[in-house]
Amino acid sequence: MAKGTTMKVTASKVKQNNPVAGVVAFVFALLIISPLVYCLLTSFLTEQEIFQLKVIPTSFYVGNYQKALDQAPLFTFILNSVIVSCSCMALQLITGSMAGYAFGCLKFKGQNAIFRIFLATMMIPGNAIIISNYLTVSSWGLLKQPYTLWPLILPYMTSAFCVFNMRQAYKSLPTELAEAAEIDGCNSFQYFIRVAMPLTLPSLGAVGIQTFISVWNQYLWPLLVTNSVECRTVQLGIGMLQNADGQAFGTIMAGTTIVMIPSILVFVIGQKTLVSGLTAGAVKG
Amino acid sequence: MTTNLPQQTVKKKGLTFHDITPYFYILPSLLLFILFVFYPFVKTIILSLSVTDNSGNILNWANPLFSNFATALTDSSMWFAIGVTFKYAIMVVVGSIVMGTVTAILANEAFRGRAFVRAVYAMPMAISSACIAVIATFIFNPTMGILNQILGTNFRWLRDMKLALPSIAMVTVWMNIGMNYLFVIAALQSVDISLYEAGSIEGVNFFQKHWYITLPSISPTLFFLLVINVINSFQAYAQIRLMTDGGPGRYTTTLVFSIYTETFEYMRYASGATLSVILFVILFILTAIQFKAEKKVTY
């Protein structure tokens, strides 16, 4: 990582300042961020102001937030989403690290064949198997229980994306490290837990954030497997607000703002890790 | 295993620890893949060849075996949905890759405030499709939304049979900018600087430089993004559900959207599974074509 940053610094020093590109870049940036700003501003407008087509709030009306929280238990939904996203993230990192370690550092019969089988799961679109997965969790009686988040977690406890990226991370560890560990009397498991895994921390961070965000943003699967209101996730909560009154834009924008905050926070905090880790995996190929 | 060939073991990366079998490490993932990917995949194929009741139980094999497919393939609404899906996918894929590349090239230049611009370009990644779909529904609202106000138009964006699909595609492009931007800007870091130096000696301008040097150099990344964007665009659901619910008419009903309505609104599981298999076949063929084409095109 340190290597990358020094490289970037020198590269930008070499590059000449390009104010024209800067202006164009800012125009694009404003266009991209404008829907989010618009949402935030509208959430502080009264119903009347929205009808008068105002955009900038004058009184910072917070009634919309009150209404949004009255119409849908958004904090329960946020808690559900946090539990589900964190569980999936942790479980994928565990299963992905284990498999990534085996594929990246060990040698065994059928290694390449099994790795190809893992990669093949990427070729099967999630929405093409959603009916059968629904029937599976339904046959286990999970959908009749009043409160359970298991149906949301179970199918997302591992992913080819995670395994692949962790394999890249373990592959890039120097072989001498494993040799030294073996000479020091480490067995494979001790080497994995004590030596190798801590060194893959940047990749764990990047893959973890990516997993968190993608599970947090799921819509169709939670829609299918959550029958009671108590176990819904935030994304469905937004749909609930829209269904309650599709014209109450102030309320909907307030609810949307509440829902966006956690994932934006995760993103802002983890952005550097995410970028360096993801792109490292991509470049190494 | 390879004790008599220590040299080779070192050369090939990865050592053999002799105590615990490596299969232990891959077992959890393998079992989960079997249970939630391969088994449902086979089950979906079986469902598509069966007659089901309205809670998804298989009653018997379809007679003739491929009758569900015969019904689907002679159904004009299925072909219409495929047409909608392709139109949508083309708009989304082209838009996403172009936007991702343009933003990445811009953010790679040197100027003041670049850190802010870079953060904003990646930001859409953190916003869920449900959130941006709901915001866009407001922006597109004919009377209260800001888009008609700014443009001075009077379009009913999401209720117009010509505008509805491009509107959703535009929102999806917005959603995809973050990921595409990140991959392209990563690829830009590895472009050989000497190419640019040679270019500046030749006196190329900004556009020539990127058209003739940058794009060919990052073509493997662009290819990767093409594959990913095609697969993603074929699977869109939340934004369609929240913005138009498949309407007006069936003008925004994609294949995945009809899988959902067939299965979970009309309770026709076999028919939904048939459409799922068709979705898989289409994506498989498209991906195969792309990989074939890549061998010819990539530098």
C-alpha cells in the first residue's frame, strides 16, 4: 500500500495541472451528487413548499422525519439490515479466507477443478435460481416463523467473489514465509491463522466492505423471504413509505435520507481500503 | 508429496503442509455452493420441465417434457420482455462504461479539489437501488419533480411508453458509475507512461491521447466491465419495481421482472422457472460471445 501511494504522488507531480479537465470533472461531480443533495434538501421542506416547487429549505422543517419514523419502523429495519449485513460479511470473510488460503497457499488433488467449479457459480445469475432458493428456505419452515433473519443470511454465507479475491491475496504472500513457518514448527492451521491471515487484512477490508454494501442493498431476496414487518430490511422499508403515500415526497425523502446514512458512512470510512484492495485484486488478475 | 523435488516446490508458489488436509478449508464454501447455487440450479431446470401447483410443489413431469418452453417461446409477451431487456441492457451497458471511463480519465488528471471529485465519483456504489429509485421517482415526477422544471418540459417520464425505459436506464447508469469508475481508474494507473511520453513527442492532443493510447491500454479492464455490466443489467429489479412496476403497459417489464410476477404473483412456478432457464441461457450465450470476441479485439 505504501508503495502505491508514493507511486501516485510522483505520478501526479509529473503531471501538469489541467484546469480545463478540473472544471469538467467538477461539473460531472455536481451532476452525480445532485440527486442526493436534492433528496436531503427536500426532506427539510414542508408539504406546501414542495407543492410550490421550492428546493432550498427556509425553515428546516423536521416533521418529515417524524412522519417517516411513524409510518415505518425504520430503526428496526436498520437494525435488521445491520445484523444481516454484518453476519454475511463476517461469514463470507471466514469461508472465503479458508477457501482462499487453500487455493492460494496449499496444493492438493483436484485443486484447479474445484477452483473452476467455484468460479462457475459466478456464471449462474442469482435471479435465475431465486425461485428454487425460495422453495428451499420455505421447505425448512423458515418463512412461517414470526421473527427470524436466517433466510436473509443463509444463501449469502459465501461467494465466489470473496473466495477469488482472498485467493489472490494469499497467492501474493511470499513462499519464504510459509517455509520459515514450517521450519519453526507451525502446522498449516497455525500458519493460516497466526501468520497468513493478518497479512491479508487490506483484502479482508476491501472484500468485507464490498460484501456489506451489496447485502445491505439487496431488494428482491428480502422481499420474497420476509413475511412479517418485524424482519424487513431498510430497502423494503423505503418501498413501504412509497406505498403508504406515493405523493408524500417530503416523508419519503426523509426516510430515504435516514436509510442512506449507514451505507454512506461505511463507504466514507472504508473508501481507501475498498479502492486499494479491490483494484489490487483486479490488477494482479 | 514432492519431497524429492524441493526445487520445483519452491518455484511453484505454495507449500505443502502435511498435517491437515486442505479439503477441510474448502468444505464450508463447497457445501454452501452446492446447497444454494448448484442444487437450486438443477432444481430450476427440473421445475421448468414439470407441472407445479400454486405453492411450487412438483406434481408430475410436463407432457411433452418441453411444453413449458414451447408455451414460453410462442408467447408474444415473453418475446416482448426479451426485447425490453435487450434495449435496457444496451442503454445501461453503454452508458455505464462510457460514464465510468470518462469520469476515471477526468479524475486521473491533476487539478485542485481532485480528492472531492474522486470521492463523489465512487459514491453511487454506496447508494442502494431502492434509495436512488425512490429519489428518481420524485425527480421524474411531472408536476413536482425538478427535472421538468429545469428543462421547462412537461413530460410524464415514467408513464410515457417511449420515455419510461430510458428513464430507468439513466438511473441505473447513475448507480453503476461508482463501480465502473473504480475499475477504470485502477487500470489507468498501470498504463505504460512511456506511451504517453511518445505521444506527447508526436504532438497528440488530449482526445487523441486517450483514444489512441489510453483506451487500447485498458481494453482488458473494459472487457471485464462489459461482461459484468451485461450480467448486472439483465438482473435489474428494484429500480423497475419502485419506479414503474413494469408499466406503462409492459413497456418496462424485463425478463427478471416477469420471472417475479409469473412466480410470486400468479403462482406459476414452472413458468417462472422456465423463464429463469431462458435468462440463464441468454446470459451464457452473451458471455460466451463476448469471450470469443475478446480474443480478436483485445490488444
